[in-house]
Amino acid sequence: MRNIMFLGMLFLTFGANAQEVKMNASEISSFKNQIKEVSEKTKTITSDFIQYKHLDFLTEDIKTSGKMTFKAPNWVKWEYTKPYQYSVIFKDNVLLINDGGTKSDVKISSSKLFKQLNKLIINSVTGDMFDEEQFDILYSKTENYNKVILTSKDKNFAKFIKTFELHFNKKTGAVIEVKMIEPSEDFTKIIFSNRVDNSTLSDAIFTN
Amino acid sequence: MRYLLISFFFLGLGSCSLKTTKDLLGVDLSKSIVKNPYFSDIKKDYVYKAKIEVYGNNFGGILIVKKQSEGIHRVVFTTEFGNKLFDFLYEEDNFTVNYIVKELDKKMIVNTFQKDFKLLISEQQNVVNQYQSKNFEVYKTANLNRNNFYFYNKKSATLDKIVSTSKRKEKVIILFDNSKDNNANLIVINHKNINLNIELVKFKK
């Protein structure tokens, strides 16, 4: 009986390995170079996104969707259009919010937590977030995408978000999925689609 | 002069009495329990876009309510990005904060939200008095130091309003609007003693 269980576990482990493999040192270095190159030449991005919020006690994940716009070096606009209208512009040290017509500005310098979160959201758009001082980082690959898992070293931040998981298109180096996992294992998953790089975007898009 | 003083005295008294029951007529009890049906279905996920206005500041998020089993509710508030700001557990008369972000972890904030959402999700209360107006059947319930008035619309038979009061003053009013099949599509929680207003709009499928 014990042998059967052992065999079963062995197969399970192999099964998992077949899907996802750790990158070796040279793969990590060429992957990092790819992301660095991509984020350097990316001046603007527009992309659709679908967001799934998973809470273990809910029957269904909560689905929202909209459009993300990025302009280098660090302006980002998240615009939710379904099921409600809400947009937030990350611009320098201010958030410009339009909540269904109610506009407000929030200075983010007052909260370290939100400052960190904002920085991560901005960086996750280009994928350039491999800060080893801030995170323990694991690099792996599957048949379809490259995967990076970032675990926060900051204990306070880790209470809020334990790990970030990013999936990258192998060929283009574009971020295709971002997953923020809480200590409770509840998570938010954002999937990007219809991404267009380096189209001309007016600054007026980033005003409230 | 004396009459004037006496009239002022009565005027004063008048303004001290509870506004909620002013135009209501007391009637005999027709039931002993009043129900709030809006968060009572175990099979449903109740998800709302929330807009909160507190002393002129606006912030938003997503409010999620789930009845997990008889007498047990979870109330979770997240940012639009889904990051949890608080996670409350209500078990009968017990209340547990499963999680709250450091920035909101202040006694007054927790107490206010805890009471608001308790009032919002409480499914049934014992009726102590009953009233009537042209449009409403009104059931009064008594808690520790608060009275709650449940306004049932005579025509639609929906719960349209809960008013929570002290002996003399209205403290919190919850309005349920556009209700159908025990779903409240718009909920407004309006505080009378502090400058706090919460608007909840149900997610459309």
C-alpha cells in the first residue's frame, strides 16, 4: 500500500514537472535581457484586460473588465468598463480617480503600502519588476509561457499580498497575466489581450 | 410673554421627539418577527460596487456579502483591483475581524462598519411595536441601545428602508431601491450623526 502511494506521489511530481520547469542560470539571464529590452523599447501600450477576483467562499469569481493604457516612463491608466465605469490614473505621486463620474485625487505618498502597490502595478505592466532586494524571485517556464513568482520580503506588504505571479509571452516578452495572491490564498488574476505597442497616445488620456 | 415661553418650550420638546414615527399611526402587532430578505440566500454571491463618502473624501471599492450557513455571514471589502481591505465574519452574535489593512484598523472605523453591516445583513428581529402610514407598514425592533424601524412598502411588499435610532435621534438610515426577487439593486447607508454615506450598486450579470 505504502509503495503504491509512493509511486502515485512520484507520478504526481513528474506530472507537475512536465508542465513547469525551473529556468537554469543562462535561461534566467537571457529572459531578463529580453524583458529589459522589451520594456526599454516600449513607449506606449494599450490592452484589454479581464480581472477575476477569487475568494474561497464565493460560488463564482468576480469578473470585471476594461482597458489598460501605459505611456513611458510611468503613466498608467486602468479603465474598468464592465460592469461599472471606474478609472484610475497612476501619475507621478498622485492617483486620479473617476468613479462613475465622481472625480478625486489621492496623494499616495502618505501610505507606504499603497506606494508599493502602485509601483508594482506600474512595473507589472512592462514586466520590469525583478528587484531582488524587495523580492525572492523564482523563474520557470512552461510550453506556452515564461513564469516569474515574486515573494515580498517586506513583512507588512506580505500581509497584504504574499506573492505576485507574472506570465510572459515567450516570443514577445509581453506580460499576459498578473496574479496577486494574498496570504489567505485568495487572489486577483488579470489577463491581458489585444495588446498594441507604441501607438501614439496623447497626454490628455492621462488627465481626469 | 409667558405664553411665548411656553410655546417655545413645547416647540423644543417637539423637536426632541423621534422624527421617524412622526407621521406614523400606531397599530396592533400583526407579526412577531420582521425579516430582511436581501442577504439570506446561501446559494447567492452578493457583489456590489461601493462608493463611500466620508467628510468630503470619496473612495470606492467592491463589497462582497455571502451567507455561508445559517446565522453566518462574511462581509469583505476590496479595492477595485481586488486587494482586500477588510474581511469580517458574523456568527450569530459573535463578530471576528479576519483581516483589516493597517490603514483602516482604527477602533472607530471598525465599530462603524461592523454595526452598519450587521444591520444590513441581520435577517430577522423581534417586533416590539407596529405602525402604519399611507404607503408603509412599519415594524419597530429593539436592540441593546438602538431601535430599528423596518419600512415595508404596502404596494410592492418590499423592504424599502431601515432606520436605526437612539431614543430621540435617527442614527443610520438604510435605503433599498429598485428591489426585485429579494435582490436590492441599489442600497444607500446614510449616517445622521457622522458625515458618512455609503452607496452600493449591485453588479449586473
